[in-house]
Amino acid sequence: MAEQDYTAKDIKVLKGLEAVRKRPAMYIGGTSERGLHHLVYEVVDNSIDEALGGYCDRIEVIIRTDGYVSVEDNGRGIPIEMHKSEGVSALQVVMTVLHAGGKFDNKSYKVSGGLHGVGVSVVNALSEHLEVEVYKNGKIYFQDYSKGIPKCEMKILGKTTKQGTKTVFKPDTTIFETVEFSFEYLSVRLREMAFLNKGIRIILRDEKTNKEHDFQYAGGINSFVKYLNENKKALFLEPIYISGEREGTEFEVAIQYNEGFQEVIYSFANNINTIEGGTHLSGFKSALTRAVNTYIKNANILKNEKITPGGSDIREGITSVISVKLGNPQFEGQTKTKLQNSDMEGIVNSIVYEKLMEYFEEHPIEAKNISMKAILGARSREAARKARELTRRKSVLESGSLPGKLADCSIQDPSQTEIFLVEGDSAGGSAKMGRDRTFQAILPLWGKMLNTEKARIDKVLNNDKIQPVILALGAGIGDEFDITRLRYNKIVIMADADVDGLHIATLLLTFFFRYMRPLVEYGHVYVAKPPLFLLRKGKSKRYVYSMEQRNEILKEWGSKGVLVQRYKGLGEMNADQLWETTLDPEKRILISVKISDAIEADRMFTILMGDEVEPRREFIEANAKYAEIDV
């Protein structure tokens, strides 16, 4: 492991801290579940920065039973000497002063994700209690804090043979909406970190549930791409791997195509998931488009056909991970969702184009398969263009641009409205009678819904079951989707609580995720939970939503004289019952559909709706016991 001094003189101070407690969202993106877990990521990022420098190869994260989280690494350890300008230990400076850290020059850290130097001090400010132990020079250095304020001076607890830093903190309950850490939520980020840093070992353990993950991937981002494509049919076995270094910037990308039609690209800068992309992603896309079209032209694959694949055609069915590591990354905001370094576009573009052309020359079969897939995508795009024009003409000519079966609401303000996508004409009729017409719209769905996981966009646009949904929502589809044109604030899937109903709900969710993803990302999609039973005893009645709840009520009431009505479907419910249980905002149960992990969501839709049967069978067998459905 690399050796380099890391001392007090390396800590640069810029200043400020109370503002963090007043406006936490500016630093961690909010005070909900997302912001809570961001605290852990900020501490882990410091350990990852040590790994990037070659000083750390093991990180352990523990969710403790007492509400604390512990993060320990075997890096160099935070400096503990007295800080010359601050008059206290460098440890206290790092933990209590905003914009203090070893990342403002290029000496202590060549590359770093925690660029701004606010990470661990922000975590300290937002924790009701935090303790830090530094293992250095054969000693254990300790200091603890309350809401960012030191409770004691740094002291020595004893001797040790270890080296590194251990941070233990408990989030402030007066700031966060929830302080319950999720093992699954943390697993997402930590798995990414292990993929992006070849060979590093990251252990996550939840003492409450005894769950544990031990992440370590010798294949790096190649392993990442294989993981993403695990349940898809790949066009070639081994991913295309490209790496290079230029002007102090390290770059790597792994590419593997599959037989599907979705574009799955994840980009990272200094291990930060740049979910809004940036210059590194733009450079990659440009180079890929140029390389494939150059190969198609040189190999004369199109012959006399007058068609040129565009970028989206060439990326159809691609799974790729892009990772850049650079000395002075420029992000949009502290949450770092978009890389802005202008030179990155040219660097990535030139490396990818050069290496792809070499790969195509050495692997003609794979090159031809990629090219043919791009050409088919281009033909599909042309068919989709014609289908869009047809859809637009229909929207102008038919029913004032709205589908005939839609019973619209009277309010025009989208922020106040909701639409129910209801399974079947019978349930749709009851819903139309039972709804509040001022703000609730009803669109009945009929017949078998298209599985959009296995369909190109031209098939989607031409499908008579999906066209009414596209027209009713009014925001377009795919690349043309514009959420500002959305006609309803809530989109509620209302299907029977049986196998067929859940299948329809899953098909709709697949469609939204693949072709209208912002609907899910911005929290517009819900699934209604209709009751399974109606229990009556004398003048008392109770709607029941699970078998467990039914049994509890039967035990409470006594089974004698209780009438149990099992709802086989929404169509069996009267309009007033449908209002009372599923439509009334005061009483209904709606399940909000959110994406906490886009990678796992993508994998799950592939498992449930893709071509591979075995992963789906394994999933059903493992999860069937949790289902409350009528089979």
C-alpha cells in the first residue's frame, strides 16, 4: 500500500457551520430518507478517497441496534497534530469546520469524491452525538461531539496496532423525518463503490436483522456490467473494456449489448454517481455514435439503404458503465449530480473512439452484431416517427385529443387532479359513478396489456391498449416525454387483488419505468390497494385488506354471526363501496411507487418481464409467501 505523510499542514481551512443545521437540504439534499443515508455516504466517501490514493483497502459499515452507524477504514487516519492557524487539533478542525480538509490541493489526495471538504463536518453538525477514533502512531486518539460541538478535547484512549479512522454517529431526531437506516438502501451505494474500485473490500452489516453483505469485485466495472446484464441475453460474452489516462485524468468504460431495447448507462466521476450525466457522458455518446457509423460505412453494411443510425439507435440494448477520476472535478451543486469539466468531453471522446475502432477491427463478429442492432433500431425509429404522427393526428381528430373511454375531471389545474387507470369496463363503470368528478378522472383499461420490456417503441406507440394512456396523460413518450405537459398530478393504477390484476399493474409500471421514467422519479405514480374482504356483524362493517387483518377482526368479533364477503375483483363493488374504500382521499390506501435504486429497479423489471424464465421462477419462489392475492 502507498506511503505518504498526511499531517496537520495538509488541512486547508476555508470556514462556517451553524448554517448546516439551519439549511441541511443545501448540503445533503433533504431531511427525508435520502438525506439520512447521504450522511453515511459522506463518511464512506472519505474512506473511498483514501482508497483512491492507495492507502485503504477495507471499509466496514455497521448499522447498530442503538440507532448509531459506524464507519471504519484502514487508511492513514485523520491528522491529529495541532493545527497551526486554528489552535486546536487537526482532527477537531476536520470535524467541526466547514470547508476544512485535505482536498483543496493536489498533494494529500490526487483525486477525491468529497471535493468540497464539507462531508464529515456536515455529518457531525447533523448528528445528536458523534464519536471519532483515529488509529495512528500506535495510539487511539478520541474525540466526541454533540450537534457539531466538541464535548471534550482530543485525548488518547490507549495503544493499538491498527491504522485508520472509525466514525460513529447518531442522526439528530429534531432534524430528520426518519432516523431508521435501511440495509437495502445502503447496499446500493456500497455495491457501486466496490464495483468502481477494483479489489476494495466493503462490508455492510445490520445488527438489527443480522443481514450482511461483503462486496469485493476483482473485475471492477466489467463485473458491474455483467451484474447489470445478469438476467438479459447478451450479444457477446465479455464486455468491451476501454481505459486510458490523459492530462492527469483516468478513464474507463465497460460496454455490453443485450437483445433488449433499453439503454442502460451509468456514469461516475470520482466514484460519485452523476445521475444527470455531464461532459464525460456526452463525450462517450459522441464517440460511440461516430465509431459505429464509421464501421458501418467502411464495412458497407448498409449498401444502398438510405438510413443512418442516430445515437439513440446505436445505444439501443446497450449496458454500460463509465467512470472517470480527475484531480479537480467541477459538479453542479454539493449533491454532485452532473459533471461540468469542459475538457472531459474531448478526452473521453478521443479515447473511446480510438479504442472502439481498434476493438471493431479485432472483433468483426461483435462489431457486425452491434451495427446490425443499430440499423434495426434506426428502422424502428422511422416506424416510431410515423406512429407518433398517427398518434398526433388521432389526438387532434378524435374526442378533442382525449381517448373516448376517458371520463375526465372538471378541474383544469394539473396539480389538483388525479387519474385512475382501472382494470376492466365493469370496474371502470363503477369508478366513474363513485368518483368525485371535480378532480378525479377515470380511464378503463381492457384486454391484454403489451409487455413493453420486450417491445420497441414503434410497437408501443401502435398498441391500442397503451395509446389511450399516452393520450390521456398528455406528456408524450420516450425521448419526447415532457413532464411539464402532464395533465394529472397523481396517476393511480387500480387493479384487482389477484394474479391477473397484479400482472396488469406490473405491465403498466414497466411501461412507465421504461418510457415515462420521470413519472416514477418525481413520485407521480401510485398503486391503489382495494380491500380483499367486507366483514359485517349486525350494524357493524369493516373493510379488510389482508388475511391477517381478517383473522384479527374475526377473533375480536367472534366468528358467530359474522358475514364475510370476499371481493374477487373491483367489478364486484358498488360505486359507493368503491368510493369509500379506494377513491376517497380520506380513507383510501395508495402505495407510492418510488425509485430508491434505479439499478435494482432495472434488474427487477428485467426479471419479472424479460425473456429469461429461470430468474423469474427463483424470484417467485423466494417471495410468494409475502403475496396477498387471490390465486
